[in-house]
Amino acid sequence: MEVMKAVKMVDDDLPGGQWDRLLAAASSRLEFQLPATKMATPHSQRTIFETAEVKEIKDLSQTESEIVGILASIATSSAPVTAPSPAETIAAVPTETTPNINRPTNPQPRLPTPPQLAKQRKPAAKSRKKPGTTTTKPRNRPKATPKPSNKPRGAMKEEQEPRMASPATTQPSISALPPPTTSTTKPLVAAYENMFSVPFRCCPVEVPDLFLSLLDSPARPASALLKPFSRFRHQLCFAHVHRFAEMTAAYAFDEPARFLAYPPSPCGSNDGVGMSHTPQLSLITDAEAHRPLNRPRSNGCDSPYYSCVLDGAHDGHAPILNIERDEDFRQQVMREMEARMEQKDLKSHGDVADRLVYSILQNCKPPSPDEAYLLSGEEAAARVEAGISDCPIFTQGQQQFKWDPSNRPIAELFKRMEDLNRSVSVQIPSRKAYLQSFQKQRLCDVQKRFMESYNMDTDDPWNVLDLRNPLPPAVLPKFLTGENCQLLPRVRDAVLNGSCAERTVAAKEQWNEWVDVLDWVLMSEGGHNTAPHMDSHGLSTWITVQEGEFGYGWLSKPTKEERDAWIAHPQEFVGGQWRFTVLTPGQTVFFNSGTVHFVFRIRNGQTMALGGHVLQWSGLAHWMDVIQDELRNPQITNEDMEWSAPKYIRVIADLVENRLQNGRVEGMGGMEAVQKFLAAVKEFENNKKPLPKPAKKRKR
């Protein structure tokens, strides 16, 4: 039977952070988890030294008093660190515990706090053998033979009684830095390491001590102090990474924020921001705080970017902004743009877009709480059902469709397409500015390029436009399935079916046009940037990231003067309040019709997103204003719409008239909004010009 000798040195002045580390070390030694115990630290009291021989625990369901016998805690001491005499040997004292309503269903054994141990051990520590009494004789132990020394008696006593200075303030419960290793602390540290066979430090030695001290500080340090150490965040222990994420999130909002964690990548670490093997953010809620961080992905290193889409662990929870990460991403994109612009002239579409996006990014900032809505699924659904939003909505975990975990989303997408001999429009930055920005490419050629150039830099990144979605309808975010967001499918039904309520039997070209509007795929190589624009036909848009990450920027709440200035010169305007954030897999952005937005990417890595368009019954008056602006200024959109837009207007006007006859006015924003919309339609019909011959939809 295995026997372990544990030396218990208990001090009421033990800081909470050191107590947590001791628990973690003991848990590692015994191969089971103990909950961290927080404690208040009253004034220092007498230190008690005890030893006990305890049998090995074979059943973790035994009483806490038996578990106490195995664990040991080492603290600052005011007594000599010497082997105790046999007379000081005592047995473990049972501990009374109070029920805890917050314990998990299967509670783990709990270790008493140092004040409890001290209180329990004091009577036993005073028990001495008195004349005329008999006591149980302890087992024989070999006595250490003191070595002769020529030092004075006082010097030997002083050497036997090392003391450590007690900390001036109580440290937080998160694991703190180890005490400075001096000649007076070496015996304690040595005893600790010998007993548990683990290092005294909670984080790897590569993590700077200054970084840990900033994290352990009760007061939140300035953002500028933490930023230089952000590259070490992947090496922090579980407690410190939570503390770092809490501080980072608090810089964005001056209130308690949800935790962020950086799960280590199975492919190794990389200090570069946004690199292919850089661990990506996972959003962790309070309910998931005890989940292990090192959850290996089933597909190894194939793609480190889409775990949020696969596991659905964060469904219903609102995302948060990560200001530090977003700023690093912006700075890296700007550095890469500078390197390209030094070697090129304004002769291609890519050069024009890069210079404009670069100028905007110079003054682009993260959004304030009233410039971006970061909502849970239920909150987002309630907002879009209530009416239109004046700023983008960000949410996560709203996609019901899940990818095959054994493959990259991009690879699985091509696998589901079956026929790869079809063609698709691809934007190529190197095309001359006087030509169209895109050209047709076969899907098999696109597949070959994306599969072979994965994680490779390219000076001419392809951007696949509006690729048809081969996935089931479950890609539509759940918060957009309410009645208010279903106007566009009703327009499709009216165009394809007319007065017939039977299943649609439409021409192939008509059906494909409407399928491509409702949802589509965006796929791009790293380094491709899209200049500011409005989405055509005044449609609202949702985008859910599937693989990779990219920056999304927008013109926040422009005034009428700013909006008119952008419409007049969309390729030159850099005024107004530009905002940005970085979207990661599983996150969805929804922005209203008429939102001026742009996209930017780092060079390394590919990106893929699913997207679609939405029309809201409650936003018809606003939609009419936007579509008329786009018809008057075709250069501000990403598609030609001079022939198709009038069709939208007429069909929607008929649907509104039908609802008006049925008394369903409130769902369209009230009678005033309906009358404004119908008046705008009448004015449009009176001022419309003769339409050109219908042309095939053309991208710009």
C-alpha cells in the first residue's frame, strides 16, 4: 500500500493566489481536479508544523477529512523549516463542511482553507506527553544527525529560522507571480517542488514576469501597458488568459464583459496576427468557463478557422468586440498595403481599391456601443422584427447548417457543387481600370487555385462573386426567419407565380436569378480588398463567416451632407465616421439597406462566407429612398440595376396594396409609412425614363 508523507505548513497570512496554485499542484499530483478556494487573509498567526502518514485514497467519494491528509500547503513562515520531532506528530482532524448550493451535480472533494486548518490543528499541536500518562508511541523515524559547525550558536539559530516578508496587500484569486527566490525562501520552494514534483510557476517561463504582474494587479492597468505583451496570450494559464481577456474587453466597454479565450492551435503558435496557424478567438460564457481549453479538433491542422461553425457551442450568446485584436489586424493590413502601393501605379482595379481602403483605414476606429449592436440571437430577432436598424447588428451561432468536421468548408463546398465545368465571375485586382473588374473562370480552375494556394501569399488575389450556394436553406440565420424579414421571398413568388398559388414552374433563368438573390457564397484569397459601396436594389444584407477572418468596415450614421458627398464622389470620399471590426467564423453581420460598407483582408489565408439579402416590411419607405438614389447614381452600387429595379418597385407596391386592403398596416410601419411609400412609387412612375432592352445582370 502506497504511503505518502505530507508536510503541512499552514499560515493564516497565506495569499489567495498561492493557495490556488497549491490546490492546482496537488490536483495534478493526485490526478483529480479540486475547486479553487478563495479566502480572506486575517492577521498573521502562529505557524503550525505537522506531519502525517496517510494511506492512498482509492475512492474519491471518501470524506474530506481523508483527502486533507494527502494534500499539503506551503506558505510564508515565521518558524524554522526543520523536520518535526516525533512528539509533534499528529493525525489528521476531520473537517466539518457546510453545504454549498453552488456545487456542481457531482461535487469534487474540497480542501479546507488555511484558517480552518489552523483552527483545527491548534489543540492537537499542544498535546505533549505529560508525566504519569501514556500515549501512543509514534513510528520510529531516523533522526537527522546534526553536522558539527564552527559558527556561533546565535548564527546557527538565525540560519535555521528563515523568514519571508508577508505581502503588503492581498493578491487576487487568480494565480499570482511566485515570491522572489532568495536565500530565505529557497527552503520553502525546495520543499514545495520535492513534494509535488511540479514547477512553482503557473505560466511558462517564456511569459514575462511584468506581464503576469500586470494581470495579477487588482487595478486594471492601462491598455498601452498590456499591448506589447499580447503576443504571449496564447501561453498563459487558464486563469491568466481569462484575466487578460476580461481586461481587454473592458477597454471596449466600461462595464463587466464576457470572457474571451485563445485556445491553442494544434498546428503550433505564431506571433503574427491573423496568420494561418494563429489561434483564433473563441467566445466563452460563464456556463462554459469550466470547459477545457485544449479541445483538439478532429481535422488536425486542416483549418484552424471554423470551430465556432462546427460545434455550435456559442448559440444564442452575444459576441463582444476585441479591440486589441482588431487594431492589430488593421495595422497589418495597412502595412501590407503600403508594401504593394510602393511598387504599383494607379492602373488597375486593385490599386484603386487598395489606395481608397488604405486612406479610410488610417482614420477608421472601433465602434462605440451606439454604433454597433452586439446581440444574442433572441435580441437580434426582436430588433429586426420591431423595425429597421440604424447601425449593423452582430451576432453569432445563428447558422443551423454544420460543416463536416473532417474537411475545410471551402473543400466541402466544391465537393457539394458536383458539376465544376460551369463558370463564375471572379474579380482579379490586376485587371486594368478601364476594363471590367471581373472575368469568367471555370469552377474547376477556381477549385484548383484555392486548393493549391492555401496559406500562400499572392500579389493578385481572386475574389469569387456571388457564387451560387449549393447548401441547404438552413444557412439562413435563425434571427432572420421572422415575418418582418420575409418580404423578398414574397416578391420572388409574385414574379415567378403571378396569380397562381401552385408550386413554381418558372424558366431556368428566372429561377436562378431569385435563388442567387436570397443567398450566395463569397470566397476570396487573402489580401483582396473591396472598396466602399452599397448593395444593389436597396437590399439589406447578412453575411456569416465560414472560414478565415476579414475586416468589415462601414460609414457610421452619416449626416445628409456626408451621404450626399459620398454619393457624388464614392471613389474619393474619406470623410465621415468610419468604423470597423473583424469577423471570425460563426459570426454574422446584418446591415440595413443603403449601408456604405467595405471589406479588407490580410494576405495570408483564404476566406469564405455565406450571405444573402433581406427586405423588411417595416422599412419600405427607407428602401424606396435608397433604391432611387442608386438608380440616379449607378456608380455607388456593385451591380447594374436599371432594368430590374423598376420590377421590384411595381411588385412590392402590389403586395403593399394587397396588405392595405386586408387591414394589415401595422406590420408595415403604420399608415404614415405606407402612404409615404405609395407616394414615392407614384412619383417614380411619373418620372421614369424609357427602359433599355433587358440585359443580363452584370457585376462591376
